[in-house]
Amino acid sequence: MLQIDRQYLPTSDELPDSDDTPVDNEDQNFVPNLLLFLLEYIWKSRDDWYFGVDMGIYHTTGVSPRVPVVPDGFLSLGVERRKNGGSRSSYVMWEEEATAPILTIEVVSQTSGDEYEKKLDIYRKLGVKYYVIYNPQFWRRDGHLPFEVYKLVDSDYQLQIGEPLWMPEIGLGIGRCVLPSDRFSREVLSWFDQKGDRYLNPEEQAEIERQMANIERQRADEAQKQMESLIAKLRSLGISEE
């Protein structure tokens, strides 16, 4: 990383919090926001991570520290969940102890955003460990797969095989799914555990707990009925249950 005296770098308050580029694909907000909301549930007791959606990352590896790269989503570890107890307007790396995101996500839209060339090179220079490119609609046009994960190995990105892909440095897997509760049956990205099982959202978990409680009640009711039937049979034979 280019060494620049921090006193000459702008603060987060001085930097714009948007690149003013309109989002032209609904999935570019929907997909990473789902990942964020699920992560809020999975890591609800942790304060050492931050997940940004459509937020500028300011860094010193490009043409100017005032020019951000804006992924559709990104995850950083080892940083404050709430910066100084508040929210971030941007992710300014020189205010985050030079901590680069460990994961960035790009959702390809109808208008190509250089996901496979320019942004890949930017994330490589930043030291982003995992780079996910989700391209469900235009992958044939671009000559790629609908879902690709690149891992930084020896300063270069290597396409990974397998889905969901387990990321040991993060402690999560990532892959595609269709949520059973979605009446539109939309494909999205989700987090998975090491066994390849999808993490459930709070509503799904609550539904499973409700079903388990119903099963336990049914078992208890059946056991009570069997006991009452046995007692009635004993009485008919003149045998006391005492």
C-alpha cells in the first residue's frame, strides 16, 4: 500500500458518502441487504465486524484517496461494529487501521461495471481475501458462471470450486438459494455453515421452534391418552392403579 502521511488524508466527514451512481438492478441492493440482515442474527453477540451495502471504500492504492471503490456489499473483520458508537457514512481504511474488507460482493447488472477486470484488480491491490461475483442474468453475455468466488492466493486471485463455498478465514460459507418463505421464489445469496447447511433467518428459526413445540405437545397428549387408556383397562379388570 502506498504510504501517505495521514495528516494529509481527508477525514470521513470530509469525504462524500456516495459516488452518486444510480443502482440499475434491484438485486444490487436486495441481495447484499439480505446477507447483512442474516449476519445481524448469526453474529448478534459479536462486535468485531462490519458489513457495508453500496458504500464507498476509501483507500490509498488508487489514483487518489478521494476516489472510492463501491462494492454492492463487503465484510470487514476485526473492526468496530459501530464506529465510535455511531454509524459510518463511508468505510475509510486509514480510519480503520488499514483493515481491508475480507470479502467483497458484486452483483452484475445490465450495464457492466468492470466486475471481472477493473474491480477485480482494485480488490486484489487492497488485499481482499474473497471476491464474489454474482451474475444470475448476464453470465452468458459475459462468458462467466452465474456465481463465482475468487480467493487471493499469493497476491493473485484464483477461482474457487464448490458451492456453497466454505471460507475458513471468515467462519462462514456463501452460496445461492431460494428462500422457502419468498412468494416470488427469487434466487439470492445466503450464508452457510461448515457442513453446507444454510443458516436460517429469524422467521424460519421461529417457525421450526413452533413446529417442534407442537410435536412435543402432540407427544405429551398421546402419552397422556395412552396412560388414561391403560388406567381404564386396569380398572375394568378390577385392578387398582395405586
